[in-house]
Amino acid sequence: MSTATPPRPGPDSASPSPAVTAADPAVTPAPAAVDPARAGARTRPAVDWRVRFAVLALIWGFSFLLIKVGTHGFAPFQVTFGRLFFGTAVLAVAMAVKRDRLPRGLRTWGHLAVAAFFLNALPFSLFAYSELTIPSTLAGICNATSPLWGMALSLVALSEDRPTRRRVAGLGLGFLGVLTVLGAWQGFSGLDVTGTAMALLASLSYPIGWIYVRRTLAGNSGSHLSLTGAQLFLATLQLAVVTPLFTTMPDAFPAGPLLAVIVLGALGTGLAILLQYGVVAEVGPTTGQMVTYFIPVIATAAGVTLLGEELSWNTPVGALIVLAGAALTQTRARKRPEPQPHSGASAVQP
């Protein structure tokens, strides 16, 4: 749920293929692919990539719980604004340390503003509003549908993504999993339609943003960090304008929800993006995107154990079917070189 210009969301969410964007709670950003052998020759990180991969999965998996806790004390737009503010602050510090500059050109900033809306401002807000009425576990599973939406859209919008029997089968299997999660055979009884629709729309927003970025910013010379930092900054400005129009200043700042928003922004949006950069640069986008499949598992475990959310049999079963379908859509008969565009600040970010 988490989150950055699409590497290839959120959910983010961390995906190298057109069908995945990423989550932060969230599809999230990833850098261009780097030869792992060459990267290791230059410098070997102090912490093994597997450890950083696990930390990234935990951070993004817990993002849905943090959103739920944040909405206990603040309006959804306020949660989103806080998340973006603290996430932008972390990237600003990283840019200062690396002495990275903001991108130049009005056209670039215009494209980044659109990317900020579809990859950050819109999905983050929709997830926050959805969790007013649905469990964080369901929101996390809805986030896992982003690769499916991306696959469907890319077949229409990206001419280089040719449909194959395997990928179409994965698409069908994934949406069968969605129907299982929602309990379609029961007539969706007991399901909050509005909240669930918002979560699914949030997941759909990521691939829309990714496709836009791929078409407009793929050849931009700016670094991934500077483009993503600028994108988060613009998303923060968008929420700074919208939030006062639809909310009033909180009467109090309860410690629990406030801490949840700070952690959601600083870790779930800021640090997570930096972690993903390192993992993808070291082991490549194919391995890096696998974090997408751990997020709903962790989100479900966190919601059930820490928030006491109920879990019926069809939720985990449907989630497994969704993940199997999403994985199937990412398979390719043969490798083709693909451009590595700036990847939106939220990948799989929730």
C-alpha cells in the first residue's frame, strides 16, 4: 500500500512488468534494473538483501493496519496528508544526503503532478476512506488485485504487451479469486459495497498511473529518487489543498492514531521506497516484485491478530487464488528488453 513512480504500485504496490504497480498500501516505486553482479562489485550493503526484502514486506503489509488505526483519530484526508507529508520528508533527507537535484522543466512537473494524483493522492485517500467501513484485511487483499487491473489495462493501452493464453488465464483466475473473497455466491451479503468499491478503485488507480508514467516519463533523464521525491511533494500539495475543504482541524491529536500516521508516512511511504530501490538495484526487478505477494498475507495476519478482525474461510482462499492469478499474469514466454521508467511512489504500497 506502498509506494513512487512506477518501477514497473502501493500498493505501489514493486513491479517490473506492466501489469504490476505497486502498494503501499500501496503499488510503489522501483529503480531501473541493475546488473546484480556489477552492483555487488561496486559496493556490498551491510544488511543482506533478504533481510531488507523481509522488512519491506512487513512495512507494506502493516500499512493497512496503520491506516485503520489512523482513521480512529483523524479524517481519511488528514491521514493521507500526514502520510504524504512524512514520506516526502524522508525522501527530502535522502535527496539532501545524496545531493540529488529536483527535476527540471514544466512539462516534467506537469506529468509528475498527474502521476502524483493517480499513484499517491487518489489511491491513498481511497484506501483511507474504505477502511472506515471495511476491515484492513479486506483492504489489503483488494490491493493485491492491482496486478490484475494492470494486466487488463496494459493489453489495451500498451501495444508491446501481447496477450498470451497463460496471462489471460491468470487474469480470469485472479478475478475468480476476487469473487471468492467477496462471497459472490452469497449475494455479497454482509459486504460493505461502497468501502470495497473504494479499495478496488484504489488498486485500479495504480496501473492507470503507471501506464501514464510509462507513456510520458520513460525517457526522462532525472534520477528515480528525484522524480519520486518530486512526485510525493506534488501529492502532498494536492492533499494540502483538498484536506481543508473537506475536513476541519482536529480537536485533539490522540497518541495512537498520530503515531500510526507518522509511521505510515516515514516508514510505509518514505523508508519503504528507499528499501525497494536498494533491493531492486541489487537483485533485479523480477525478484524485487515478489514482495507484492507477501503484502496481503501480512496485512491479513496483522488485522486478525492485532485488531481482532473476523476472517471467514473464503477470504484467505480467495486471496490465494488472487495471488496465483496475479503471478500467472507476470509470466512470459520469452524475455524482451523493456524500458525502465520512473516508477510511481507507491507501488504496491497500500
